[in-house]
Amino acid sequence: MNYYSTNKQIAPVSFNEAVISGLAPDKGLFMPEQIPVLSQSFIQSLPDLSFVEIATEVASHFIGQEIPEKDLQTLIADAFNFDIPLVELREDLHILELFHGPTLAFKDVGARFMSRIMAYFLRNVGQKVYVLVATSGDTGSAVAQGFYKVPGIDVVILYPSGKVSKVQEVQFTTLGENITALEVNGTFDDCQRLVKTAFADVNLRNKLYLTSANSINIARLLPQSFYYFYAYAQLRRKYKGPVVFSVPSGNYGNLTAGLFAQRMGLPVHHFIAASNSNDTVPLYLQKGTYLPKPSVATISNAMDVGDPSNFARMSDLFGNSLPSMQQQISGYSLSDAETRNAMKEMRDKFQYTIDPHGAVAYKAFETYKANGGEGHGIILATAHPAKFGDVVESAIGKQPILPEQLATLLNKPKKSIPMSNSFEGLKEFLMSNA
């Protein structure tokens, strides 16, 4: 399987090359030359398979012989040593809890898979590799934990100062070792711009072995498709009928992975792109005009993205056809007030405490149903509510219980380096610390 750039200005490359490069040299995102279609016998057998079995089968079609199947299964079993349960709220509504990994967020799925794949490919490189990543919250902690103390790899995380939660921040600013946190005076969009500019800088890339760990990296995105299959498998053990996934959406890697699963043969009836006030994609789906804009801060901060990178992949999948995209995806956006109301509604109706991102997805699904939409809803709960304790308390009047692994981190000293939002500052830092 080879991978091409969405900008189509370079020759296709292998999976190995796509993973290590992160962003294509022409600034496009890597895409598989074809989406493999899985057999109907595999789809029908999903309810009888474990997550590791499902993930190994799906991944093997994208990786081919670049990683022997036995090694691939070992890597996957090591990466996914936690459960992803489907919790029933009512007969036509379930929550897929994606927050049972080490950093209590769905980003653990992509980051742990990618770190192991990358370490496998880099085991014989013979020089230090620098992983650059921009984060609006959970990506930073997941990548930091995934690569922590991995030999030969240094991780540099850029995050917007004052725009991530305290719990999110301590997960990637208290580690040290091979993890460096740069606290950028700006927004997530600034951080993402700095990372993309670094990859496009010829002088920097000639001196440093750079790669990416954002969802722009194909190895971060592909494993997110695994849990769509696993969610469907769990649902099919009890219920039949059309399935709708409501996806909290910021950079749109999560939704794109779901579209990959659908193209591979998973029978998904519809997707919902659920966003906060950063509503670039929902507005495009509703009005047909794509207008990226500066991000605004919200209580669902991991979705504070005004110019989502993975929209390039979404457009590519649909051949840049808006009508085709509208047939498969509906977009809804919520204000902070509506998000708080949704959190309270879930607590009152179902006695379920959810984080603000999952609440956006819940209310978007309810709106979809109220507008005549059909299907059994699966809401992706992307983070443990304790990671947003103050927001949750303001909505439901009660602080969620803080897991011990997070409580311990809050007492550790923060290690971050202040940084302007100019590329010159980042380049100087990287060159001087190489």
C-alpha cells in the first residue's frame, strides 16, 4: 500500500515513509492510494472478535508486508492494554467510552499505536528523531505518555498558554526526560501553524530528523478507525438497525477515521460532525462555503480549531463534492451555554456524567433525531469528565471524582518553556537544542 499527498505534488511513498515524514513535503496530508474493502465474513464476525483481533486485521490492510503480521499483533496488543466499553443510556443511544487509557482521553488510541509503529520503523535509523506536535489539550498528554522515555526520540509539544485545562497541562508539562513543553503565547491555530512551517523549512529539516504526532500523521489517524468497528461489534451483540456516530470534532481526524471505517465496509448509516463555536465545517455542510477563521476559546477546548487540518482528507475522500459529503455527514454546533445544558441534561436524564466534548456530541445527536434523522446513536466520549472538573461542576453542581493517576500529577512541578507565536523563535529553539 502506497500513500499520496492530498496536494498531489509528490510521488506516492510507502507507509514507513508516510509515518516518519508526518506531513508530506508539499504540505499535503498522506492518504492511502485506495481504501481496502474488508470481507463481509469479517464484518459479520465482528461481535465475536476482541479489539486486538479487529485492530490487527484492519491495520494489516494498510501496512501490508512492511511490518510482519506477528510483529504487528504484538505491537497492537502492547498499545491497547485497556478497554473501550459501549455504555447504554437508552435503547437507541449508547456512549463509547474512549477514556480508559493512561491519559484518560481518546488520543491514547492513536498516540500509543503511533509511538510503537514509529519506534519499530526507527529502530535502525542511528540518529535522534524529533517529534513535533501541536495540542489543544489531550493530544499533548497522549503523545507525551506514548513516547515517554522511548530511546532515540525527543518530543516537543507546542500548546497555547492559558487555553488548556490544568489537568491536561500537567499531563505533559511534568514529565521531563525526552518530553519538552513549549507554552506558546497564542492559540492552537498558531501552534499548528508553527509545526507545519517547521516541516516545510528546508534548512531545519536538513539539520534535524523531524516527524509529527498530530492527527496529520497517518499513523495517528488509522488506529482511530479501529474503535468504530469495535463499537459496532458491541452494539450488534444486542441491537440491529442503522447506526449513527456522533463525533466531537475539532481537527476532524476522529471523524475522518470513521469515514475510513465506512469505506472499508463498516455499515454506518450516518455521521454527525458535532462542534462548538468553532463551526467552520458545520457551516460548510449547511451553507456550502468553506471559510477557515481564527479559533475562539470555549469550555470544550480540545475542539477549539478554526482551520481543521483533516478537512483536506475529508474533501479528498468525497472528491471535493459537497453534495456527496452532505449525504453522509450532518454538522451541528453548540455554544458554551448549550454545552453546559447538555451536560446537565445527561446527568438528570441518565445519571451519566460526561465531559463537555461528549456533551456536544450528545446534543448534536438529539438535534439530528429531532430533525427527523434515523438511526441508533453512538456518542463518542473522548475524555474523562475529571479532566474538566471545573466545567463539569459549573454544569451539574458537582465535581467529578479525580482518578488517582491525575491527582498525583497535580502536585508535581510544571516544566514548560515560554515561546512567542513567531516561527523564528521556534526555529531558533530547535536549532540551538539539536
